[in-house]
Amino acid sequence: MYARYIAFLTTLVAAAFAIYPYFDTQDFIYNVPKVYRISITLDKLLEYYEKKPSKDPEWYIALGIARGQLEYTINEMDKSVPPKLKENLQNITRKMDRIRNNTDVSAFVYRNKDYEYVSKTIFENMDVLSSLMEPLTLGTMGTQKPYQFTFEQYVQEARTKMPSRKAADACTMQLLISAMETQTTQADGACELTPECQAQLMKGSGLAFQQTSRLRAAILARLFDCMEGVDTSAHIYKLCIQIYKETKSLEAWNHPPGTRTLFMQQILYCASQGYGEFIKPRWMNKILAWQEPKGCYADDRQPFLKLTGFVGPASTPPPKDREEEYRVKKVATSEGGSCNSLTSAMALGSLVMYVRALLETDQAFQYDVLI
Ligand SMILES: *[C@@H]1O[C@H](CO)[C@@H](O)[C@H](O)[C@H]1NC(C)=O
Ligand SMILES: *[C@@H]1O[C@H](CO)[C@@H](O)[C@H](O)[C@H]1NC(C)=O
């Protein structure tokens, strides 16, 4: 992985200097004030969840992965980064560790059994997941324009897409069960997806959370080598191009209620796959501005989830499920009024990606230039 990283950088530096001959590698230092601002936001966000521990597994998944990204950033940091900033970031990693150490995993609330398996397996593999670093590059996403249609039309269109959250949970579970079996048994079976799940990942198109859930499954499928003969990297690339168009559309529609979580999730997932187009100072400013005064992030996305068909229409679930649904909802919102743990998780993850991108020399200066 590291060798690949070096190789990438070398080609990129050559390309960068060809385009921007006036920059030298010290220019990234102009990003330092931005990172300061992010670190203040992160500090406040983590402080909030240190005081009010979340029971949402997604928060801890995001925390674990952010911890890995941040540690990598600190270790690789250029010597010209001010020591105080480095100390700030180190303090943030310590805060993350404290939160993790004080986590009562047994108190977590899961939306269903499939998702419980998925979350637990992700926790068990956190060391691997949090050390995956895709090199960040610019110039591969092309100039995607926002959609021509309106937000209402987008919501209608999303309803026709696959998978629903339930179907996505089921397939991600299937994928991880197969992946874990190949890791723990001596038998030489490969990780496999059922044809239905393979189709869910590969075929057709998606929008909104339908699309980010496919992307997450594709990332896991690539990590555990679950689709023999399929170029998962190319597929991830294709998904992120489509997502990029959507991210720009959400912005063009002026971030309708309930879409902030999605916006930050798109940035987090695709930037972590190395697509530098998702790093934009103006997007960073939005995310910073969305923080609630008490430190968390809020976004009432339930209506949006329902309108886009990602979670089913309000059919009457059996009483046991209804109880579960209530508890999940309560967990997501109980942490101080309007705070939402998934929204907070996506803010944490995307902001840490920004810290890494802004401090990575050689290309960090470009983010202001490429809109
Ligand atoms: C980091 O944390 C230590 C211990 O809490 C504190 O003394 C120090 O001032 C912090 N550093 C920064 C830059 O905030
Ligand atoms: C968290 O726990 C680990 C292992 O138990 C320990 O090494 C570490 O010092 C703890 N960190 C904090 C910040 O409490």
C-alpha cells in the first residue's frame, strides 16, 4: 500500500508542477489556518460526545476510521507544520481514545439483526479498516455538472433506485459472513457474494443513500476480495463520479432539510477512496458552519429517508420491531435535543479527511485552485 502511495505521489508531483509552475511545496502552509479551524470544531464535537456517550454504532465506526486517518496524518506531517497545531491534533487523537475506552459496546442499539452483525464485524476489523489509506489525487472526477432537475424530482427518482436500507443491510451481512469465513477457516474458499447481492452492488444506478450504501459495500467487497473477476476499483470510481454529480446537486439545491448527512457522507466515502475533488474549501466552510453551538451536528433526515424510499413507507411493523425502531430513533436524537449521531459521525469523518488532505504537501495547495 505504501509503495503504491509513493508511486502515486511521484507522478502527481510531476503533473502538478506542470500545471502550476509557481507553487513550491511550502505553499501548503497556507492551509494551516484552515486546519486550526477544523481542529477547534473537532475538539468541540468530541467533547460533546465524551460527555454524552453515543449508543449509535455508526458513530464508533466513524470514530475508529477517523482515528486511523488522523494518526497517519500526524506521523506523515511536514516539519514546517507549527508544533502547536501538531499538539492540537495529538490532543484530538487522545480525546478519541478516551471516548473509545469509555464506550460501553453492550449498550449499542442496532436497527436490525443484520446490521448488528455488520457493525460488530466492522468493529472487529477496525485495525485494518482504519489503516487503509488511499492516496488522494485530483483530476479524475471530471467536470460533473449538477443535475438539471429539481430536488423534488430527485427525491422521486431516488424512490425507483436500489437497494433499500433493509436490502443493503442484508447484503452487507452476507458479504461479511463470507469474508469472515474465508479468514477463519483453513478451507480455501474465496469470499463470495450471492448473485442477488452482486447485482445489488454492480447493476443499475442509485441515488442518495441507496448509492452511498452501495459504495460502502463495494469498498468492503474490495477489501475482502469478494468479487472475483470484477474490477471493484473501477466500480468504486464509477460510483464516485455519479456521487460527485449528486454532491454538487445538493449544493445547487441549497442543502434541503435532511440532506446534510448525505452530503457529508458522500464527501467522506469518496474522499477516503482518494478522490480529491471532494476536498473543497467552500464545502469545508459549510460543514464547519453546520456545527450546533453545543458541539454536535443535527439533521432531521427521517422525512428525506422516507421520501427517497431508502427506508420503507410507514407500514405498521410488528410490535417487537416497532419497539426497536423507537429505540433506534431515540438513540439517534436523544443526545441533547436535536443532535444526531449519524450526522455527527459524518461530520467527524469528513473533517478528518479534510485535515489529512490539507496537510498533505505536494498537492494540498491545489484545493483552493480547483473548484
Ligand atoms: C494538549 O493537552 C494538554 C493536556 O491536556 C494541554 O496541557 C495542552 O495545552 C494541549 N495542547 C494544545 C495545543 O491544546
Ligand atoms: C485506552 O485503553 C488502552 C488499552 O486499555 C490504553 O493503552 C490507553 O492508554 C487508554 N487511553 C486513554 C486515553 O485512556
